[in-house]
Amino acid sequence: MKGFRHWRWHLDEVYVKINGEMHYLWRAVDHEGEVLESYVTKTRDKGAALRFMRKALKRHGRAEAIVTDGLKSYPAAMRELGNEARREVGRHANNRAENSHLPFRRRERAMQRFRQMQSLQKFVSVHGSIYNHFNQERHLVDRQTYKLRRSAALAEWQNLMA
């Protein structure tokens, strides 16, 4: 994955309440909608953005372009990392990252929220990889191909769980 250079990343953060206290879930999503990295912090500042970006860059290598929203922490962290020239900001440019929060929110409601920051971090890292495995982008393929891919993913999942 590190050799795949023409990736476009979408970075975003979302509020998550844990025991009535606000925490922030930072997420990196690639141009295909797959969740690359998730990170939970108590703050939404330059330090948190820097830790998140370092973690993502270390694990996935550099991206050609990084799309963010207007949060001032992103350019400050990117300036320190030396990749501020790769940043893109637009009104609807970051919709892919915003939409990646929806399956997480649905699951969060079903679980009746989180109680600890550690359990949230563990959940989002596992949820992201499982969601990537089963997300087949139904709108891009015909029904037969979709059903074949879905059954293959389910068979692979059952192999892993056996």
C-alpha cells in the first residue's frame, strides 16, 4: 500500500460523547471511501492533528493530496510535517469523509454510546477494517457481480472466524 502514490486522502473529525464529555474522533478516508485510520483524542488542536497525521503517514505513506475542512489545526500540523502544499480545501470537497461517519453513527446508536475512550478507540479501529471488507459499493456494479463479491467476502470472513 505504501507504493500506491496517487491517493487522495480526506481527513475529518467528529464529536463523540463519552459519559457526557466531548471527545473527538479523527478519521482518514481514501479516495475510494475506505477508512485508513481512526484516532480518538480529548482535544481538537494542532497537537492532536499532528499525532493523528503522523500515525496515518507512518502506516500508509504519503498521499498526493489531502482534502480537509476549514479547521485551522490541519494547516498548522501540515506545516510542521512539511506537506502543506498537498492540502486541498473546498466547500463540498470533504463529503467523502463526512459520509464515512454515517455507518459509525448508526452502530454507535445501536450500542447505546460508549463509556470509555479506550473502548471507542478499539471499536473504531475494528469497525473500520470490517466495514472496508464488506463495503462493496453496490451502486457501481450489477446485481450478479455484487452478490458474488458479497458472498466471497462472507466466506473469507467465516474462514477468518473459524
